[in-house]
Amino acid sequence: MQAIDELAALPLFDDRHREAASALQSWIADQPAGDEADADASCKAWVRALARAGWLEPLRDLGARTLCLTRERLAYHDALADFAFAMQGLGSAPISLFGTAEQKRGVADAVIAGERIGAFALTEREAGSDVAATRTSARRDGDAYVIDGEKSWISNAGLADVYVVFARTSDAGARGLSAFAVGADTPGLTVTERVRTISPHPLGSLRFERVRVPVHMRVGEEGEGFKIAMATLDLFRPSVGAAAVGFARRALDEMLQHARTRSLFGSPLASMQITQSRIAHTATEIDAAALLVYRAAYAKDAGKARITREAAMAKWFATETASRAADAAVQLFGARGVTHGEVVERLYRDVRALRIYEGASEIQQVIVARSYLEPR
């Protein structure tokens, strides 16, 4: 973890960030890892533990650097700890940023306190990265909206107590979306399937059949759904990169430990130049990824209105770096690397989804390119 401490010493951070990061690092080191065989129970346990220890409080202020430092350290220790924190964030941030005082008291505060589990219901089978293609509809009917449609690949589906749901209130493309806070027990809302993935975590599909949501539970103004979704993702994309950096640093530390203790042909694995080259490439890419992540987070905290380019660069490069780091670790471990139960085997599975969710790497490349190509 030495590299993390060196990064925290940079002037990108102040003493408040350093003290919180150090305290979290000490706390998380004493916590047991989650059990992927029962991801639901583990996520609930992590939400409770994080809330009790006060580590969900950064979701109240939504400082980008604090979010990133938190996710980096949680991911280093356990993927489900990072998942639990991130989903409480995505499930509360739209309300913290755009909700009414009543919504903040009744929903966001309860999620941040760990009393309710949140979820961010945006993705559909034909509307993943293309949010404007959302088909789920919300029709005004007196003092309520009636929501119909389906959502797919929703993290915390079946586990959440409240979903922030994005639905179409008009045919005006991206300007026709609105956001709603919907209780999991609302009549007509059902979990239609639970999805199993290579890195187990709560994931599934939702169906909305004439789900009535009071007007006062609309988040923001009608037609602001796309803006709310993008503002939330703009804030959290660098933190996805930070989680990737945490995974990558753990992979590197596992590589270093193995290289120092494993002998090959009578010499330590660490003495081989090819091993040294792999470690050098991995370490350098990780530091580069971290700098991109914290540049984006610093820009956000400094008041830059949109960090779309910086966030896209950070998310894309950091998640690809984590994938290469985990692969390098597995390769260095040999047969042990693909053995279930090894840290590097789990890391290899944990990092893969990061290159897809919250905008796949290819989408981030398009965003970056367009930011340079479009007229200024």
C-alpha cells in the first residue's frame, strides 16, 4: 500500500483527505472479506458496517476526491465492500443533488445512514450506454405518475429498498426523461430475474406494470432525467476508475509478494528480467491511471461544471489498466492463478465488469474523441 500513501501526499489532497484515507485504510484492514457465495448477505453486512463506522458519510457531501479515495481503499480489500459503498452512492446521489428537502430527509438520508439500501435503475436491454433510447414510460395521472416498462442489469435488484428510476415522460429524446424515487414494495414493481455473473453481486431485472408513484417522488423537474443521470455518472465515473486502481494495486502487491518468495530454476522469480519488466509496466500504468482519476476528481471538487472528458479518460484507462494488472498477476502465479480461492483469481473476475458498466471502454473513447473533434 506504499504507492497509495505516496499518491495521497501529492498537493491534489489536503489534510482532511489524508486523515480520512489513513483511517479507512486502518479500519478496512481489520474487516473480514465478503462471501461471494452469499453476495446478498455480504452486501447487506457491508452496508451496515460501513454505516456504523461512518464511511457512508462521504455520500452526503459528494466530494469527488473523497469518493475516489474511499473506493480505492475498499476495492483493494474487497470487491463487495466497494460495491456496497458505490451502490449506496448511486442510489442516493440523484436525490442529494436534485431532490427536494423532503426526499433528502426521507430517502437519501436513510440510504446514507444504512437504514435503506439504494439502487440506480437506468439500464434497459436496448438502452445501455445510449440512455436516450430509454423506453420505460411514466404517464402523468392526476397526483401520480404511472410507470410501465422493464429495466435490466440493475445492481441491487431484489436487495434494494428504494430505486431511482429513469422513465420517459415525453417523446422529446433525451429531454423526455424524468427520474423517480420508487419504493421496492410499490405495487406493480417486481424483480423478474436475478442474474449470475463471474464476479457475484446482486444484479437483476425489474418490471414495472402500472406502478403508481406520487408526483412528489419525482426527482427534479419533469424532463430533467437525462441531466440527473449524466450528472450522477459524471461524478461517479472517476470513482469507478479509483476502484479499478484499488484492484490493480492489490494485484501488483500480490505479484510482488509471489515474485519475492517463489523460486524458479534455483533463483527467486523476482530476479528474472521478464518478471521485472512485467512489474515495471504494471506499476507505471497504475500510477498513470491514478493520476488521471484524481485529476478528474480534483477538477470536479475545484468547481469545474462538467468533467466529462476527464472522467471518461480516467474510467477508460484505469479499468483497462486493472484488467491488464489482474491478467499479469494470474500469469505470474501460473496454475495457482486460475485456482478458485486465490486472491488473483478473484481479482481477475472482479475487474472484468468495470470495463463495461457505467459506459463501456469503447463509449469512453468516443466521448474523449468527440470532446476534441467538436467545434469549441
